[in-house]
Amino acid sequence: MAASFVFHDTEGDAGYSIRLHPLVTDNMATKFRTRLAFPTEFAEATRPMAATLDARMSLDVGDCGAYVDLRMD
């Protein structure tokens, strides 16, 4: 997974989150070119993580593709 650290301040609700971008590493599917998961692959790519995380986790799609946002505040 690729990760970024995001600071946010929405209507006085300041905090931060860790944004995780799932990668597809299946060489048969990607022809040996690791890439970000497409939105259609997102549920499968995040299933192991989604089973262990709580309500702080949200799934979304942004400019860089699908991601998991983990609020840390």
C-alpha cells in the first residue's frame, strides 16, 4: 500500500488521518507492473483490512484513485 499523511480542518473539526492507497501486485493481472487498485478492485483489495478496523475507517475515491482513510484523532 502507498500511504499519505493528511491534515484536515472541516468546520472546526481539525485532525489528521492516514490515507492508504491499495496496490495490485498480482503479476498475472498487471503483467508485472504494480499499480493502484481500480475502484472495481477496491473491495477485494481492502477486505483483509476492513475486517479488523472500526468506524474510523472510510472508503472513498479521490484524484489519485480509491483509498482508505483512517482518522487518527
